Amino acid sequence: MISNAELFRKMMMASRTMRMDLMKNAGERPCHHGPHGMHGPMHGPMHCMPPVPPAGMPPMPPHGCGGPGRKHGPSRERLLVIISECPEGIRQKALAEQAGINTSSASELISRLEDDGYLIRTIDESDKRATLLKLTEMGSVRAEEIKAEREEAFKDIFADFTEEEKQTLSALLDKILA
């Protein structure tokens, strides 16, 4: 039996993989934006996605924004959850890799989380030159809240799926990821 959280994680990984493949394989193709008419190296297929959401859909919040009423953006929440899964601490580079973001973005988010009292930096006892990131008590509490919120959302997302359908979806996502 696959958990809703694991199935959702696979969906997000498959989505990222497909986006990256699209961008990598875009090459020079016709484009409807501007007089140039072609995709260049800095003008990939994601640029040509419609900027306006489909009819009936609310506009997306700005990138990194958690939306109305949310204190943290999705990236910050993701970092808290990842760090919570490493009680002994995690290095910044490993955290960035697990979160799927670049190290400079991770550095900025980590600084904000530290300033807000959610994490601390400690010396790695196995390598005194390295720093480990660990959650404070407040960070641990917030990470658990995030996990509970996500599990509720996952229940809603997969409420109409049978166990067999979830297994089938999981197997299909595994194929995409392979």
C-alpha cells in the first residue's frame, strides 16, 4: 500500500522531470512571442505557457509566496520538513539537493528561517569545517504542522482513488521517473 504523501511526492518528481526534459529537448522551435519567432537558449517552452490561468481558476500567487493567510512559502515549508527528517542535522548543500533548488536560493531561505527562529546552525562534530542545520523547538513544531496539513490535503486529492488505482498511478509514475 502506497501512502498518499509518497504518491504525491512521486507526482511532483515526475512533473519536475517532465519539465526539465521539455526544456532540455526544446531546441529551436517556432514561438508565438515577439518578432524573433524562435526559441533561443534563454527562451524555452515554459516561457510560452499562457500567463493567464484557465477560465474559472484563481491567479497563482507570486513564486515562493504561500498565498493569502500563509506565513511561509512552499519552499520554506519544504525545507522545514526535510530538515525535520534529519534530527542529527543536514548540510546546506544536501538540503538544497533534496529540495531541488540551487544553493543560493537555499542560502537565502535558510537565512530567513534562521532569522525567524526556526533553525540553528551547528558545527558538524565529524568535520569541524562544516555546518549542520537543525530545527529549533519552534521549527520542529511548525514542521509537524506542515506535515499534518499536507496529509489532510493529500487525503482530499486522493479521496476518490481506490488502492488499486493508487498502485497503478504509482507504477506509471515510476516509469516516467525511470
